Amino acid sequence: MNKGLIRAGLASLLVLYGICVGARVWGQDDNVGAGIFMDRINELLSEGECSRAQRAYEAWKKLAERKDASVESRIKACEQNAGATNKLMEKINDALSHGDCSSAQRDYNTWKERSKKTDGSVESRIKVCEQNSGTTSRLMEKINDALSHEDCSNAQRDYNTWKEQSKKTDGSIESWIKVCGQSAVGEMVFVRGGPFAMGCTTEQGADCLGDERPVHQVTLSDYYIGKYEVTQKQWKAVMGSDNNPSQLKGDNLPVEHVSWEEARKFIDRLNERTGGQYRLPTEAEWEYAARGGNQNRGYKYSGSNEVGEVAWYKDNSENKYYQVGTKKANELGIHDMSGNVDEWVSDWGNSYSRNDQTNPQGPSFGTERLIRSGNWADSARNVRVSARFANSPDAGLGGRGFRIAISSK
């Protein structure tokens, strides 16, 4: 058998197990075996295999019966470099977990240079990270475009996706989304609380319907209510630009074809965006505001005894609704509480009681939710401040809209 092959095989076994066997095993001079070990040590150090180089060096020392300061220094440098490359790999993994592709690539390049290796798994992850980065860049463009058009809903949706893919947050975008949500609130009017007579009061005359009786005393706390009916611009900002149920389209037109449940969904999302506690007004709050609150002048309609001054209704609407705020405001500066579109309130349908009440919320259950204001297709009788109607909470019929309220802190 070839003696060179025997020597190479035995040398490999000695390196692998760290067993010190003299070169005399095969009858050669010590310097031959030692030279083989030193070649192997140099090879391992060039590959960054510090621990295997150390084992081979221990075998070499026993065989050569001496030390080599140069080799020891190189092994020490190898071990220090290995510690540094391990730290680099930790940084690479951390950067990738946070979607920081450029830092991961930079540290990986340094790691390759120091370790004299490549890592296919890391290279694959960096590639995926860069692909996701392109996607997240496009998402950020969509977010900015949505916010520039005050489309808060789609901006929030795309931002959530961006966070998930990029493993980051963006305080500037979050602030902008919150401001966008605030713009969806619209103008609010402060209503100073107090007592009032609710129901078929004397100025309503013979137009009163049966469910407006008996007149009863109600006392309310302070609150805020929307100066206008919720517009389509507000609706789209919260619910998405592709989710406008209204028959006639226009940013400053009131949103309509909205069920009570959909109105509540809008408010829930608005509160998520803004951190507010907006809600539908109670029936009592709605009527008190429609009557002018503590500035009440006893008008039959909200702000006037002349229905055409304050209301879009059957006789002047040409069978359509109009931009909010185009009719005269009432005593509190609130518009369209007579006519234009119907307005959901929070209460379940109920019959009035003669008993005095404070901040009434209506019954705790029922089958229909109450509606106030009347709409553009209604007669003057149905747009009075005391007129009340009801419908199923899931009925998003034409003409159904709403305005929002919030309690005063």
C-alpha cells in the first residue's frame, strides 16, 4: 500500500481525535509528522476553524515537543474573531427580525470577510427582507396617498399591514392617522344642559302625533353634538373611500342609506382612531338640541316657525338631499335638525311617560331604534322638532343618516 496515503490517513485521524501519536508509528522522522500537523493547522485557521486548529496544535506540540508562539497568537486571534463574528451574526438576525435589510446586509458582508465563510440561509433571508422592503415602500406610498385624501380607514389598514411586514412602527404616520381621525369628527357644538319640556308642546299645535304625548319634563347634563349631519367625506375617512352607501355622491352631502348598526360601526371605528368616546345622541339630547337648548325660542321646526327657512323637505327639495349647512341654523348654531336626512338616535322605540326624567337613555331592549328630523321627502309635519319615528336597527333605507354626540367631561 502507498506509504503517502497511510501517512495522510493517520494524520487526519490524529487531528480529528486529538490523539498524540509519534511520527515513529510509520517509521518516519518527527519533523515529517509535525510538518503535516502544521499544514493542517494553517488550513484550519484559514477557514476560521479555531477549535479544530487548537486540537491539532495540541497534537503538534506533543509530537514536536515544542511550542509555536506565532501559531498560538493566530489561534487567539481566530478565537477573538470568532467571538466578533458570533456577535455580528446576532446583529444580523436582530436586523432581519426588525426588517432592517441594509444593516443586515452590511453586517453580513463584514461577517463573511471575518469568518471566511458564506451562509446560504442568511443570504436567503436578506433577499426576502429586501423583497418585503419593496412591498413596504409601496405600502407607505399608499398610506401617504390615503392620508393626503383624508381616507383614514384605508390609511390605517395599510399601516397595520406595513407594521406587520416591516416589523417597525412610524410615530409620524400614527400621529397623522390620529389627526385624520380627528378631522372625521367634524365640528361639534357645545350644548349647555338644563330642563326642558319634551314632546307635544303647545307650538306644535294639531300636527302632533300620538307617540309625542304626554309632554314630560327632562333634565340633561352638558354635552356636545355635531353641528352638521355626518357627511360623506367623514364617512369615507372612517369607513373607506370605497364604502359609501349614499345614492347621491358628494363630500359635503350627508351620508345616507345607513342603518343604525352601521352608524354604530362608524362611531366605534372613529373612537378607535381618535381615542374619543363619541356616540349617537339620546333621543332627549337630540330634541333638546333641535329646540335650541337653553336658547330655545319655542319654534315648531329647528330654528324657525317657517319650515322652508331651516329644512329641506317635500315641498322644496325637488326630491333630493343637499349639502349640509345650506339652510339657516337654529338658536345653537346647529343645522339640518329639521329635514334633509333622517337621523338615528341611540334609544330603542318606546312610549313616553309623564314622570320627570334626568338624562334618560330609553329602554334597555326593544325591536326598533328611534329616528328623528325627517328627510327631504317628508311633509312639514314630519320634520318638526317633536316628531319621532322608529325602524329596525338593521334597516339602511334611503334617507337614513345620523349625527354624533359626546358627553362633556
